[in-house]
Amino acid sequence: MTKLANKDFSLTVQYACNETSSSSFLPERAQLRRWVGATLECPVEVTLRFVDAEEGRTLNRQFRGRAALEKQKAEGLSEKLTGLVLEDRGIMRHGQRVITAAGEGSITSGGFSPTMERSIALARLPVAATGTCQVDIRGVLRTARIVKPPFVRLGRILVDDAPVQK
């Protein structure tokens, strides 16, 4: 590490280049200066490395976090992103707790659908969750249906048992 203006500074450069015209794919001097300037703001280590296309493909195959993704792929997913349609009064919002027979989940986004005249939401739920569930809205459990999004397309309601458009 090099001390520069009382800041710890380390810069290593890694960059994938096309074999035929590698100089045209290198970052411009101004870009390198911005990267170096960013490292001067706080103690940090920045790695930029210039490599050929073949080594770039090899590095991409050996990316950080690969083992975790392979483990998740082998074990399967434990949650799914799915839709909810509220059967009771209320508005579903981000962060609200969802209780299903398969376990608990939470709402990632929600609001009122003028087309459906109901509250709709996207939620992360256990993979086995189907049918109905309970949503905790301000301490009161409200009934909702688990549905497959999208809810509406081109003004047409795509989920079952929604009110008919007028």
C-alpha cells in the first residue's frame, strides 16, 4: 500500500480486452483518473486488471459467489415471488407479514388497483404456499388469495374472482 495525502491507497488494474484491437477497449485516461480519485476519498483497495478476452472469459466462469449460487441451484429455492389479491378491506404495503399454511413471508410491494378495485401485492412466500393466506395489516389479519402475476394486462383482469369491470 502506498500512503498518499494521509490516505491508504492501493490500485491494481484488471480489464478484459479484445485480442484484435485491445487498445480501443482500454478505459480512457479520464476514466482512470476518476477511479483513482474515488479511492482517495477514503481508505480503500481498488482492483482494475487488463486481460485478454480468453482470460476474461475464464475469470467470468470463476466469479466470486459461484459456490453459493451452485449450492442454491442444487438445493432448490425456498421462496418464490408471487402475487396477492386482498379479499378484505385494507391496503397491502411493503414489509407487511404474510402467513400461509407453508410458512411466513413478506410483501415486497403493494397498493390499490383501480382496475381490480382491490389491493394487490407482490410477496416473497415459501415455494409450497398456495390458495389463501393472511396478511397482517396494522395488527389485524386480513384474508388474501395467492395468485400468479401479472394481475392486469391492457385493462383486462387476468386473475380469477376479481370484480367485473364496469
